[in-house]
Amino acid sequence: MPYSVIIRIFLILISVKVCKSGNILILNSWQSKSHALTMLPMAEKLQEIGHSVAMYHNNLAPLGKISDKINSIESVGKISIKPGHTVGEVFWNFQVDPLVYEPPFVFSLEIMKSVINDENLATVLNTSYDVVLVDEIFMSMQAAVALKLKQKFGSRIGIFATTDVNVLFTQYKGLGRNPITETNFYTSHFDMYDVNVERFWWRLKSFITHLKEIYIHYVNDYHMKGAGELLEISSSFDEIFGNSLFTLMEFPYNFGYPVTKSSNLFHIMHFCPESKLLSEDYLKFIEDPTYEAVIYVAFGSFTDWTVAPNGTIEKFVNALNDLEEYKIIWSYNGPSVSHLVKSHIMVTSWAPQHGILSHKKVQAFFTHGGQKSLKEGICTATPLLFFPLFSDQPKNTANAILMGIAEAVNKFNFTSEVISEKLRIILRTKSYAERMEKFRSIFIDRPVHPLEEAAHFISKLVKNSGFKDNFFRIKINSISIYDLHVICMMLIFIVMPIVCIL
């Protein structure tokens, strides 16, 4: 064997990075298959590089299979409090508001109470994990379990944000984001076209909303403490964020107004999966040469059409029927409409969304504006029409409008004519597709694959278990939100008047 080959083999062998295998737990929010699927690519990447990964779910009903590659652990409980509204009713009928976010923390605590003696939860609590990832939303249970594992085994804690982080949480992360100089997390459906941080009334409205956010934050902290008491551990927002070493965020960094970031905040959304080939049925439907283009309509598996306001489904049907010059694929799981739609519309209970959007003839995506739909629209450079229902969807919509890649329909006052008119605008105005293509190129332009970057940091935590947490933590994490608010009040009411007098 030539010496050059031997030397080359030797260099390859000594350059191979040895990854110390770790035991990693992901704590999913209650009853959320959507969040589990959002966190799944990161989980599978960690499993791929040699770690052992488990995901724990705390639910009212079984979620079913999540993945063949990771260990899924589940506890099924109940709640003794009857909700005033179902999730579906909230999505269709409510505005996004901080005060709406207390019940989910209560339900998380109630489910935890009902499964406190569950053997699957006991297995989780008695297993030594190197790193625990906490789903950030409604985290009464997740925070308590993570802090208990840290107390027992010294587990490192990370936060998993499955959407953009609200302003209060960014303060814990040392990001210092201003609640009135970015798109409000609680953007009203009536303000989606009016977001402008340069306008005084917009900033005043955002400030008032932020005061409500502070109030509900302290209310939910009470439920966090209640979950901690079940495990005989001190749990609160201060505790969980003060002990977290990093955040994984499923949200595009350059989406909307510029915001701050930090060295331990990883935007893991910035990659696009490969599209799979469509079946012959879909290809035949999409490639029909007698139609101008194809519109894809999908509102996610979480949307409950059975509780939609009276007349909603009929308005959708009339709008789509009116668009006869286009083929339409409608992924829909509500009451049957097959007898109402015209022949240019394919109605299906499930569709290969990414594959459909990847086809060059699909030129508009009508969606509720959830994170995964937003990402697939970006990855396939498909212009968007948003019909936001709840949660982060109005904010996503407002940002997309700001960037010129989308139009929107207000769920509270829409008509069939508005839907069909806006879809035609998107399809006939080339600038939407051009701007979406430019944003896609920015979105995927990263020096390192985001999942690999985040996995490298987590592997570093596993490998350097002997180092103290302070070596990895941003120092402001040690300051409580209460102390930060006291400091702000002192600056406003004591320091500033003195400066003005002098």
C-alpha cells in the first residue's frame, strides 16, 4: 500500500470527531402532536449522531405514533375543570390576548395532578438525562419535571420555542427586546395590515398589551409553582429560565422587524426538506393544461371545522367554486362538502403538502398561517394568503404582509368575494412570487445546517458535563423578571425625574 494512502487513512482516523453519547429528554406540551412534530427533526438529528433521545407527552388522549427513530413515552390523564370553550371554539371565535393564556397553564397542572402516580412519569423522573429540552408553551408540567431532573441528576436544561418568543420570555434570555418596536405577539386580526412601530397609537396599544402580559405572567407563575409542589421542587418562570443554558427556536430570524439574538439562541428552522414525488393522481390533477395554475388550501390538522361559525364553510366553498380558472386542492377534514364543490376542486382529508407546494404549477397557498405552513410556503417559494385563527398566526401574517409575500383575510368579517379576490391578486401579481423567491434564498443561506449547529452545542454540553453551568449560561439569566421590573420602575420614577430636575 502506498505511503500516501496510509497517511491519508491515518489523518482521516485522527480527525474523526468522537461524540460522547448522551441521554436526552424532550418534554412536550400537553396534548400537542403539532409541537411534537415540530421538535421531531431536532430529536432525530440528535439520535442520528449517537445520542439516545426520548420524548415525553402528558395528554388527555393518546397522541399515537410520533416516530420510529426516537423513544416516545406517554402519560394519559384528565382534568377536573370543565373548559368554558373547546380549543376549536377559541381558535374560531377569540382574539389573541394575554388573558386567554391562563387556562392552558391550569390544564397542564390539572393533567399533571391526575398522572402524578403514573408509572411512565415515574420512569422519566427516575432516569438520569444529560440534557432536558422543555417545550416553552404552557409549561407548568414541563418546567417542574425538568427542574426535578436537574435536582436529582444534574441534568442540563434547554428551552425549545416552537414559535417566536414573547417579549417577557426574551427578557429572561437576555435579548432585551422592546415590546413596542416589533410586531406584537398578540396582534389583533383587525391590525394585521396596520402594523407600524413608527406610529404612536400602535406603540401605545402594544404597551397596554404588554401590561396585560406582565399581569398574566405572574398569574401563570402561580400555576408553575403548583406543579413544582407536586414534585417537591421549587418551580417558576425564574427557576426554569434561570437554569436554562440555551434556546432552540423554530422561527425564522429575519422575519419582520429586526430583533436581537444571542450566542445561545439557535434558530433551527432555517432549512428545507427535500420534496417527495407525488402520486399519479395528484400529478394528473395538477398538470392539467387547461387551467392557469393550482391553488393549495390547508388549515392544519388542529382546525376543527365542526365548530366554525355558521356560514363559514359555505363561504369557503363559494369562494373556491368562483375560482374556476384554477385547479384547487383542498386538504379538509370537516363536514362533507363533496356535493357542493365544482369539478376543478379536489377535496381530500390528507394531502402530501410539501410535495404539492413544490410543484411549479402550484402558485398560491391559502393557509391559517401556522409555523409549519409558513415554513413550507417559504421553502417552496409559494405566495401566501393567510386566514389566521389564533396563537402566533396573526403575528406571522402581519410580518408576512410587511415583507410583501402574503395577503390576509380577517376571520371576523370575511366574505367569499374577499377570499377569491385576494387569491386572484396573489396569482396575477408577479411581485409576490419574486419577493418570496428572494426571501427563500435568504432563509436557507446559512454557513452551517441549523440542526447540526444546535446538535453540536448540545453534544458539547454532554461532553463537558464536568463544567459548571455558569460556563455556558448568559449571566442575565440569573436575574429574576421581578428584579428587572423593579429596576425599570426605579429608572422611570426615580432616576429620570432626578435627571430632568438637574
